[in-house]
Amino acid sequence: MKHIVYIIFAFVACCISVSCTSTQRDTTADTSLWLEKAKFYESSGDAGNAMICYLNAIDLFKEKQDTVLKVSAYNRLGDFHFKYGMYEKAVENHREGYNIALRMNDEKLVCEAAGRLGLDYLMLNQKDTAQYFIERCRVIAFENQLQNIFKDDYGLYSLGNNDRDWNSIIRTVRADSLGTVDDREKLMSLEAEFNHEKALLRKENERKTGMINVATVMFLFGAFGALSFFFYRGRKEAETNLDNVIKESNDRKDFYICRENYLCEQEKQLKRREELLLSDTNVGVVTLINKMKSSPSYMPVKSADEWNNLFMFADSLFPGFSVSLDAVGELTDRDKEISCLVKLGFTTGQLAIFYGISPASITKAKFRIQKKIEASRVSETCGS
């Protein structure tokens, strides 16, 4: 998931970079196109469309974007206003070009803009300001050998400091001016309408941009929220799975421990039984049993001690055997003896030899003993 986040950020950064680059490239191309159109309309005498083209060209530039093309656009719009006698507008645009040139430290552009501002202020009858810019144009031109860069149609480089020279330039400029007062008023109205529409358009664009920014922020917030949710859910699932694995491991461990303890206890019991079976008494009993099975004879068990040893041996092999027989109150001593010998693995034929009776009698005795045991169990069940 972390790699997905990195990929998203890289994609957004690339989109922003490409957008900025393409915007700058398109701005330059579109500005040049608008300036070419303005030049065409101006040469054909269509002042309205020429001014609109100039204004569109300047509108494409960003506020802090200083380029030679931007200076050229402001200077050409200022020249257009100058030709039609709108000297206040000419000052406004030439001043903007002059300020941009100063920020760029381009002496050639500063020289051109200063010369234009000198003529603008001269036509506005502000001779002190005009003289300042004309003198600045001269100094920069002579210091940087730019006399041939700025086209001196009105003799600014050789202008004297007397009213006759100033008035001569003013008359020449007015004679070269285009359009009437009515034309200038129409151009001013057209420019005002253009600026108003552009202001409304910028406001609408700002509103749309704000909405896009809000939507982008909401999208990013939602994306990060979703990623956080997936991270949290994945982490909880991992923790749950880990807890389950740990629990299963502990349960398995407990099971094996219990099993091991059980087997150890069984092993201890087997060892105790082994020790018991290998005792001297049981060895004698085993010898007696083997003799009774290999050579059956009448009454092979001679004493009560031998019967006690046989019963003890049966208890060691089958724990609780004697207790279960004692629980059946109706069994005789002969019944208990037959039960013990049967438990120790003696056959019906061997028992018949031991007691000197027929095998059928032994079978009947075994059946009778079984009946007594079953009757005792039924009575115990009903009593409980």
C-alpha cells in the first residue's frame, strides 16, 4: 500500500509539472499570435480589433511573469494608444513595460521604454517628467552604444532644452495622430468593456478554481481516508490473525503438554505394574499358572494362600477385579474361584479337570455366575 501512495504522489507531481510547462508554452505561442493579428488589423485600419488583440495578448501573461515578449506587448499597446492620441493610456502601458524592463535589468528595453515615456509625458505637457525620461534614454543609449536600437523619429537624441524644440515635436506628433475624438471615445469604451468582461471572467475562473480546489482537497481527503481505513483494517486483520495463530499455538502446546503428562503417568503406572508383576509373589503365581496350563490336574491350587496370590495377581492385571466380585453378594467361593481362573485365561476344559466335573457343568456354572452378576447390576441401577 505504501508504494501505491508514492505512485499517486508521483503521478500528481508529473501532471502539475506538465501542466505548468504546457501552459507556459501555449501562453507564448498564443501571445505571439495575438500580436500578429493586432499588427494585421492595425495595418488595415481596424483600430477596434487591433486594440482587442493587444489586450488579449497582455491578458495571457501572468502577473509575475517578466519576459521580453511581455515588454514588447505593453510597448506596442502603448504605441497604439499614442498613435490615436490616448496619451494617458500610452503612459500607463509604457510605464508597465518600463518597470518590467527594470526588473529584468535589460538596458536595451529600458532605453526603448524611457524614450516612449518621454514622448508620452511631453504630449501630456509634463515637461519635467518628459525631460527626465528623455535624458535617461540618452544616457543609457550612449553608455551602451544603443543609438541605433531605438528608432528616433522625433529627434530625441538631439533635442534641445528650449520650448521651440519641444513645441515642434508636439506639433509633429499631433499631425501624425490617427482618428478623431469620436474614434478615441469608442476605443476607450471598447477597452473599458473588454476590461469589465475580463474582470467578470477572472472572477468566474477564480470561483471555478476555488470549487476545483475544494473538490481536489475533498478527493485527497477521501483518498487518504480510504487508504487510512484500508491500512487500519489490514492491520486489525493482521493482529486478529496473529492472535488466532498465537491462541492455536498455545492450545496445541497445552494439548501436547497434557498428552505428555498423560503418557508419563501411564508409563509410571506400567512401571509400577511391571515391578508388581516381577515381585517374588507374582513370580510364584506365574509359575503356578504355567504349570496349571501345561499340565492340568485335579485341584492344582492346594492352599488358601495360593488362591489369595491368584486373586492378587488378577487384581494387578485387571485393577478392581476383586472389588467387583465382592460387590456381587450372591457369589459363592467356588463362583469367585471360577471367575478368577476364567479371568486368568483358563479354558472350560481345564476348569473341568481342575474340579473333576464335566465341561458342561463348568459351562452351566459360568452361565449361573453371569446371571448373578447381571442381577446384581440391575438391582444397583434400580436402587440408585
